[in-house]
Amino acid sequence: MNSLRRSILFLPLWYVATARASAASDQVGALLDAFHRAASNASFDEYFGMFAPDGVFIGTDASERWTVEQFKAYTKPYFDKGHGWTYVAVERHINVADDGRHASFDELLDNASLGRCRGTGVVRRIGGAWKIEQYHLTIPVPNALADEVVKRIRAGK
């Protein structure tokens, strides 16, 4: 088969795969937007409804690795008082796996208290809906400050 014919036959498959990945990427982006909005509004059920049953939230402190149930217990008193947290996405990258059932993401976020943060994670399609399998919130440390930050962390232990 000549290369032109092979390209013409391959094009529809490539287009369909690209369209599916694009649609999935849009759905994951919408999930993350809703996740941040629910946190900002202290909407407990909505927020935790976006996690996979075996989901994990990893916070900025090295001790903060929570299962969904542990994170619910931590956040409930805050959300019950209407205190959530607001992170606004300023840049986001989503990579959908070839199986169309998993995706990874990284996003830069702005927060009034912490400034620029980064969220990374993995989502999984469960029963036709995207769910957060892991969300990891970090505070990026500029390289110029890394040595000083490491010294201060070590001194604190």
C-alpha cells in the first residue's frame, strides 16, 4: 500500500481518537473546575462526590496523605461552618490515557493565602463519570529559595 493511501485510511482513525481524547480532556477540566468550586463553596457532598471511592488527597505538609474517609473527617468541621478554600486554576494540562479510562493532570492555581500552588493528580472513569483517584496539592518552591527552604525544614525536625 502506498504511503498516500495509508495516510488517507489512517486519518479517520486518528481523527476519532483525537476527538475522543479532546472530549475526555474537556470533561476532566470540567470536573476539576467543579471540584474547586465545591471546595470554595464548602459543598461537602458535592466535593466528596467527585472522588473515587478509593481516592486519596495529598496536602502540602508531608504528614497530609488522606483517604477519602480521612479527608472527610478533616474537612467536615470546616465545611459545616461554611469555610472552604478557594483555588483558581490559571493553567492546566490534561493527558488522557490511550484506554480512555484514565487521565493525569497538572494545574497551576492561585490562592489568596498561599499564592501560587500546583495541583497534580489522576482521574479515572467510573460508571461513565470521571472521578478523582488522587489529588496532590503542592506549593512550588522557586529554585533560588530551595536551599533556604530545605535548611528551615531540616531545622524544624
